[in-house]
Amino acid sequence: MLELSSYVFRLNPKFNEGQKKRKKQQIAVAYFESYMNVMARHGRTAQYADLFAGPGVYDNGDKSVPILICERVVADERLRKNVRLWFNEGDPDLKERLVQNVAKVPGVSTLTHPPSVTAIVITTALAPKLQSRLKATFVFADPCGYKGLSVPLISAALKGFGNDCLFFFNYNRVNMKLGYPVMDESINEFFGTTRAQALREELKTISSPARREQTVLGAIKEALKDAGAVSPLAFAFRTRDGGGTSHHLVFASKESKGVTIMKRLMNQASSRIVDGVGSWDFDPRSTDGNLELFSGLEEIKQRLLAVFAGREITFRDLVAEELDQKCTDSNFRDALLELERDGIILCDPPAELRSFQSGGQKRTMPAQTIIRFPTRTNL
């Protein structure tokens, strides 16, 4: 009988739009804290830029990202001294509401750098200014729809020293417009004309919705890589009717450390987690409780055995080589520990000479641990 006791699931109740917003906020605010822990210390100043900030508080009274960020900064003495906040909202009426809501945050007057709130209409034409003016900045872009947001704009924002970018991409709307020539102008603006034309040609030969989605995402990721990003990441938001995709939360950083941190956050935010391996999406259908046939680590184990067959490599270098994969360093560690336990790989030092992780159940896998993989013929 198949043993199911080791399976761990995070099954969520039926999602509504409010829960979708909170999932997005969870990732954005958590990364802000991690980013500032690195960038805003030792007296250095770092910045947060929200390009489409909205009013700060939804009509139902819930706080949105700008107010949540303000509260995090106010609560930390180091951040109060070293973080600059720039909130931009192009709609003048929403901008005024944002000014009022920011002013209501308890303790906001204690910030060394008072929050800047502007009403600039964001367009691709602003790309050169963002590139030259934003330094050591975590840039967040969550437009209503996708008007004003473009891949060239995000690429420009990413290029400044120390800049990381997270943006909410309306895949459903862009995907629909890619099929209508009358919409070519707006798609050209979003991707850049040359990249948009190449994408349209490539999509002509693709009928699978899943492959189409990956192709569109691939075009965005390639543009971000051209701007210096290391292994851009995407977290999907599925629709309730059939599991299609409505949006992606896309992340780009020029540093592998930023990618590693965001991987953990996207993994933790997944609707479903099996043996520590997340689905990397927000799926309203993850309430059915269906069990997977195999462990969440099985696919990772099989990939490692194929990719590294016959090789000897340290754990640190293995994780670095696999940075493009949707696996956290913890996922890789757990997969390798199982392979070692089953005698399939050899580690130096071996398990009995390595300490236990917190909890005393699993061995550690230090960065310099040498891993020896068998050749494929020995499997």
C-alpha cells in the first residue's frame, strides 16, 4: 500500500479577490523586508519605489502595499533612518487619497526621509529617467490592467546599481491582444517593437495554451536577462474556471542572492506544497485534496541524477548551476539527503559526520559538501 503519511499539503479555502490581493502583498512586503535587511544597513540609504501605488487603502478599508510598507519602515529604527519611500499614482484623485492615507500611518512623521508621493503618468518614455535616477531601489509595479507598464520600462528600472524589480503582469489581457492585429500598437509598446514582432511569429506555430504561456513569459524573461537579470522568476495566479492563468507576479534581480530569497517566498506562498516543494501558483482549485502519486521531491531527484550524472560538485555550485529551476536551496538539500540515504550518491563529508538541522531529524548539507553522482549506467 502506498505510504502517504509523509505528504504535507497546504490546502487553501476558496479564494476570493481579497485573498488574491493578500497573496500578492505577502510576497511584495516580505521581499521588501529581506531587500532592506541587505541594502539599508551600515548607514547606507536604500529606496522603495511603487510606480502604480493606488490610494493606499481599498474601498473596503483594507490596506494595500504602500501603507503596509510604511508601517514596516516605521516599526524598525534602522529603516526609519535609512529608507526612502517613493509612491507614485498617476490619477490625481487617487494620489490625493494616497497622501492622506500615508499621513495617517502612526509614526510616519518620525521617518528621516518623509515619503514622497507624486502623480506622474508612467509610460515607456520615462525609462531613461528611471535608469539614471533609481539606485539601490526595490521597484514594485502593480498597474490596473497593464497600461503604462512595459518590459522596456522594467528593464530600464532594473539597470541601476542594486535595483530589484517585482511587477504584476496581466497575462490574460496581453495574451488576448496578441491574437488581434488591431492591438499590435499596444503590444509593441509593452514588449518593444522588435521583440513583439518576433513573439507574434513564434506564437503562430503554437497551439498548446501551456506552451503559449511559457513562450510569452519567455519573451519577458529574455528581455529582463538582456537588462542584466539573473534567472527571472514568475508566480502564477490561476483562474477559477478551468485553471487558466490570469496574471503573473514577475521578479528580476541582478544578484543570485535576491533570486534565492524570492524563490523561498514564492515557494512558501504557493497554494499547494508537497514535501516542501511548492506549486509556485495561486490556484482556487487547490481545495480538492487530491493526493499526488509521487513525493514532491521525486522530480527534483530525477533531474539532479540526469543533469549531474558522473560529476563531482559542491552543494553551493550545484545550487548556483540550477538557479533557473523552480526549486529552493532547501528543496535541493532535501532531495540530495534522500539520494544519499538511499545510497545513490556519495557525499564528502558523509552524513554521519555532518550535524543535524534544527529539530534533529535531517542532516545538514553545508555549502562546501562535495557530492558525487553516479553515471547513468550505474543507476
